[in-house]
Amino acid sequence: MEPVDSVEGRAIPFGRKNVDTDVIIPAHWLKTITREGLGAGAFETVRAEPGNVFDDPEFANAPILIAGDNFGCGSSREHAAWALLDLGIKAVIAPSFSDIFSGNAFKNGILTVALPQEQVDRLLEVAASDPVTIDLENQVVTTPFQDRFTFEIDPFRKHCLMEGLDEVGLTLARDTAIDTYEKRQASDMPWLAHGTERAA
Amino acid sequence: MATRPLTLYEKIWNAHVVETRDDGTSLIYIDRHLVHEVTSPQAFEALRAAGRPVRRPDLTLAVPDHNLPTTARLDAAGNRLPIADPQSAAQLAALECNAPEFGIEYIGPTDAAQGIVHVVGPEQGFSLPGATIVCGDSHTAAHGGIGALAFGIGTSEVEHVLATQTLLLTRSKTMEVRVTGELRPGITPKDLILHVIGVIGTAGGTGYVIEYRGPVFEAMSVEGRLTVCNMSIEGGARAGLIAPDDKVFDYLKGRPHAPTGSDWDRAVEWWRSLATDPGAQFDKSVTIDAADIEPTVTWGTSPEDVAPIGAVVPAPESYADPSKQEAVRKSLAYMGLEPGQRLSDVAIENVFIGSCTNSRIEDLRAAADVLRGRHKAANVKWAIVVPGSGLVKAQAEAEGLDKVFTDAGLEWREPGCSACLAMNPDKVPAGERCASTSNRNFVGRQGPGARTHLVSPAMAAAAAVTGKLTDVRELVG
């Protein structure tokens, strides 16, 4: 994963609430066995609306998306994160995110920045004409107009994003601890240790 | 040493901590991993690229469900029929190659036990109370109905679990949904969970694990509990739980992968200890009076857009929040509904009975009870019943339910996810309505332009008979 320390540029002022994963990427786009090319299907139903922000040349290649409450609700499909990446989106700002989506975004190096509604409203206003900057190290979103909105992020996620760490590799390094747990479980809760293979 | 009273969630969590890190996250051991064809190909590919094996193939079970056509899978000579859609066929082929390559048990499309992963897991005794269960599918929450801590994960997490049998997680907050009193006659678990989502909203459970508590759940069948927990994610909660009891143990005993002998006895002893301790604290508590729950339908494009069948379509102005007003306006335009219109006047052209929410034997019996001796209305063009698994299908056929459905003019299909998300050929045409027992009424969910009304199996059957959304209590009971 590429390290991320800041994201700056134009932000798509979408603003809509409860954007579900079927809106981000409809199910008929999920029949792929790769992670690439999903940008073509991203926000398909929104892009069918005349004058939608995604097809506005003003926001072509914008790296930031600004949305309403509960962004990414619905399915666990990581295709939603892959579709955003394929559109060139590296960060999403919203008042709140669904749990599964924010995890999927993080694992693909997409920053999810939760800010209070009034700050999101201000950024939507700025985004119409000007760029937005997200500084991950200092956990702050700024605009050319002296706006300065700080945000919270899980320290582990921040560390992984800034270092571009491979989480699977990190956990595999904890192999001994996992071995120890498995031995204890096999003795204390043997029924859990037998999945598809039954004990003799 | 006196210990503080714990919730069911905390007990399961504590039993699965491999280690806790300084930043407060914990490495959590995963006992059971269900894999299907849509969210796994990229995970297996990543393992292959890194030369990493699956750590515990024996704790992993692969079942294709999302893409499979629900029409016949074998020709008259018993040969397997190909899948026409090349992309669906490629996804299925990837799973059929990945499962044996990584040593994972695979229940294929023509296996008698194949079905929707969330039906198959409990049915095979693979899903167990007190276990941590994951799958690359948000409706994994269903398995909470047998008292498992079960939740959906993305493909990167699928890869992480395949490689390490763990996930790095932060402990969730706990939310109690307490339902007091008794459900009125004719009110089903689906009505209950739709009502709950209407009360808490689609983000109400975000960051929480919900435990459903109260006598209603103690009286509820295991199938009903799976239905309730299944839709926890529609309330924003990654997982839902109901304390396991004798009903669950009876349901699981003797199933192919359930524990046996002394393992079974030890398991039951532990399962009995899992119920939330008296005095345990929840971070949030919601109380609902069961008597307030009516047969419930959705009118909009979010699962929180629910109303009793006797109500009218709401006006956008009836919401205080301006952004919700706008969302309701958009929903009603998409759904082709007018404020003030009676829900029981809304005509439907399609009926879908199935999905991981409502495709178990009890659901099919409930639908059949309404349809027996009746016929679908002339304006209902397409009505399909898709059993949750091959075993459910066989059981239904043994009880003659398939005959009830076909006599009523409904189609009896092969198991799979089907029109719940329309990844296979089962789709609702644009602009048409569907009374559907599935879990999401999102824009385009059942096909581009499709209009979904979420209902219980009995209500879907009633809609098939009358050709409009109908209070099933007018037909039976």
C-alpha cells in the first residue's frame, strides 16, 4: 500500500446522506475477479441524473469526495472502495460512515474523515469553487479561506496509512501469539477447534 | 475475585482475544469463516501472489450463492448445465479452483446441501453459539440468531482471516434492543425487525453490537431469530445477538459439523454460561413495546422507510430534518408513490420469497399457509419462491409446499441469493414493484429501476394473492 500523508485538491461536493453501497457500486458490477476498472460503474444511478456532480468537468479527477451522514451503509462489498479508488478518490469527508465501509476504505489507503455536519456544510460550500487539503499527520482539514477543522482518527489506522503497512504481514509476525491461542482453545474449547474436520 | 457483570458480547469477545495492543485494538481469533464467490477471488489472488497459505482451511467453508441461476442446474441426463453469463461463470470457476487449491471444503452448485451461506452455516452445524464467525457479506449478522458473534467483512479482511485466522478489531459499543410484551397474532419476526429499524434508523446501530432481549425472543423460533439478527446491519450494527438457549441447542444437535460426544456436552455447558449477566450495562438501550408492531412494509428506498400496512405513504414535510425531506422526495419519485396514498392500495407486479433473511423452512411454511388453495392475482406477472438451501428445498418438497406454490401460480426455484440483489438472472423489471422478503430496498437493488417493498413471507404471499400490498390478517387468522 502507498503511504498517505496528505490529500489535497478539488473535492466533489456530493453532500447526499445515507449513500449506500448499491449506490456507490451496483451489484451487477461485482462479477469481477480483479480490483480494477470499477470506476466505470461508480455512482451509476447518480450519474444517470442530469447535472450530477460526478460528470461535472469542474470535478474531473478530484481526489476528495464530500458526502452526508452514514456514507457507505449497506453491503460489505470492498468493491465500493475499489470503485472510489478507480475514480481517483483518495479521501472521503462526511459526518459519519458505516463501520464496514470505513474499514474497507482504510485497507485500500482511502482516508475517511468524519467532521460535524456544520463543518461538512462549510466544506461543501468551499468545494464548489476551491480546493480542500487534508493533512493526516496533523489531523486537520484546511481551505484557502483559513478554515481549519481538526479530526480524530484511530492511531493504529493513522500509523498504517502513513507508513503504507501491509496488515496481513503485520499480523503474520504475531504467529507465536496465534499459535498459543490455538493451543489453549484446542484444550479449553475443543469443539471450536474442529470445523469441517471432526475429531476422531 | 468478584467480576463485573458482562454482556453476551463481552463474554464472546473476551474468549477470543489473542492479544490486546497498546493502542486498544485486539487481535481476535476467528472460529468460522464462510466464503462465497463474489467477495473472495481477489483475496485468494493476493494470497497466491504473496505465496501465503490458508492458516486454517478446516475452519473455512466455501459455498457459491450470489451468482447462481435458480433454474435447473442439471440437464435430463444429469450433466451440469453451464452458467450463461460469462462473468458469473468466471467467478464460480474461480471459487471452484481456489477452494481445493487451498484445501477448503466446498459445497458446489449441484450439491444437495448448497444454499445461501447464511442458511448453510447453521444448517450444517458449522456456525455455533459463542463462536466468532465472519464472511465477506454484511448479512453474516444472521448467525447472531444462534448466539454467535458474526459480522460481515470486506475482501481485504477475507484475505487477513484466510492468512491469519484473526482480525484486528476495536471493541464495539453495546446496544440493547429490549422488546417488552408479546407480539400480536399474525406478527412475524420480519415485521419486528423492520419496525426496530424504523425506530433506530439505518445509522442507529453504527459502532454498536445489538443484543435483542426480552420474552419475545425467548419465545421465538431459531429461524425467526436468524431473520431478526440478519437485518441488524440495516440498523447500522455490524452484528446482532440473541442469547443461545435450548431451542438453539436442539436445532444444532446432530447436524453434520456440530460437536459430538463429550465435546457436545462441554460446548452446551459453555453456551449456557454466555447469556448476559443480571446487572450488566449496555452503552445504549432502546425499548420497544411488542404490541406496537403491525404487519410492516417499506415504502421508500432505505430500510428505515417503514410503516404499518394500514398507514399511508408519508409526506416529505412530515419530517423535521430538511435533508430527510429531500431524501423522501427522491425516494417517492423513484418508488412512484404519492404522499397520502394508502399502502394497501399499492399494486405489485412481482413477488420474491427468498434471501438469507427469509428462505428457511419456517418462512416457506408461512408463505404456503397463505397460498394454500389460492392463486396469484392476474396482475402479478412474476412470482418466485427461492429456498435458502437444497436441504430446505428437500424439506419443503417432503411437506408438499412446492405443490402449494406451483398450484398458486408461483415458480419453485433452486437455492441462492437470487432477486435479493439480482446478480443472477432473477431481476425485477425497471419501474415495476416487488413485494420482497429480502433485506434491502435500495435504489436498483433488485434490478435497475426496480421498486422494492420489503415484507414478511406471509405478507409477500398475501400480496401475490391480491396483487397489492395487503394486511395478511385479512386473508388468514
